[in-house]
Amino acid sequence: MMRHQRIRNSASLRSFLLALAIATIGCGNAYPAGLVLVAADSSPTAYVRDGKPSGILVDVVTEAFRRAGEPVEVQVMPWARCLAEVRSGRVDGIFSVFRLPERNEFLTYTSVPVITQVLAFFVPADSDVQFDGDIGKLGRLGIGTIRGTSYGLKVDNALRTGVWSTVVETNNVDNLVGMLSLKRIDLAIGYRHVVLEAARNKGYLDKIRELSPGIDEIPSYLAFNKQHDYSKVIADFDRALTSMKDDRSFEAIYEKYLGPKAVH
């Protein structure tokens, strides 16, 4: 009798331990070592220095999560891959992204923007092209873009409807700036800080020129995939980022990379 009782107890213990192991594994899969976030490889916002992610947005996001008490890992990669990784659910989140209807299907956004992107056109330094704010007047030029990147509703619609008959896609901002400086394209579009930093790093700053006025100023966010519930994480992040703006540490990060009175 006692032997049968011991067998039943042993079987019950094994079942309990198996269930506990499965539950533990299930929880671990959601956040194996904290949140995993991806960002586009583009200086000065996110890039790898000495084997570690660095840049304005990397510093902003990691400091906000430090204040929120949430461990986070940042991976830097090409933008198209960033979108693919977060859409598939292989990573938790992505920064920084615009709010676009087609992204609402797979992204949940934070409420407080991590950056306001200043969008501008660039031409070779000796180009006589001028810009008066009418995008359509630039349609005769061959334009360069970065694959998978959104430039806001206005420019995205112009690209989609064929305002430019010649569109050359590149993989990153370094290639874009290189093609423009070598005059392989007539016109490039990009975010002011990112394009100018790439030109500076490659020695092309005197070979390109920004057209004025700028095209748009677009708030950009941290966002998460829709395969898990990140509502608490988002609330904690928004609270932390707001505190950074209130105590001016947010501004200090921008000034560290861009100098005093940095536009963000």
C-alpha cells in the first residue's frame, strides 16, 4: 500500500515539476534577457562604436529604460531588416518610427516622441537646383532614397504616385551620400542630422548642399510588435522619457552629439 502511495506521489511530483518548467520557459521566451530593440544603423542617431551601440537615440532610449527599471538590449542593423525583425516578432521593439497607417497593423507606439526628424532635400554642392516648397517641380531629377524608409506621408505619396521617374534605392545613408557627392544622382532625400553626419564622416561635407526650406518636421517614436502586450512597458517608458525632458537630460544627450541648441 505504501509503495503504491509513493509511486503516485512521485508521479504527481514529476507532473508538477514538468508543468513548472514549461511555465518558466514560456515566461522566459517573452523577455529572455530584457527587451530586445532594433534601430537603423545611421550616425549620429544609432551606430556601433567600439563594438557597442551608441548614438543620440540609443542613449535616450537606454536612459529612459534605466529609469523605468527595465533591462534592454539594442541591436543596430539596416532599416529594412529592422522592420522585418519587429514585424515577425523576433524582437520586441524598434526606434525610431513614424506613425503610418500601414505600420499600425503590426506596431504599437509609445506616446512621447524620441525625436522630431527634420526632413530635407540635398543636391551636389555645385548644383543650380533650387527648392520653393513645391515637390512636383523636382520631378525631373533623379532622386536617391534608402530602401524601406518612410519620409512622411507627403513624400511617400509623391514617390508612390511617380512624381520622380528615376528613383535609385540604396541600403544606407553612407551609400546615399556617396552617390550624391559623385553626382550619380541629382537629388537625395534624408533626415538633416543623419545626412550631414554621414557626409562629415566620409569627407563629403563640401560636396553636397541642403536645399531650403526643409520639407517637413516629423515626430518619431519607439514602437513595439503587436504579438505581446507591452502596455505597462509603454506607460513606464513614456513616464521616464517625460521626466528626462523635464530635467533637461534629454536635451543634454542631443547637445552631447550635436552641440548647443541642437534641434530635435
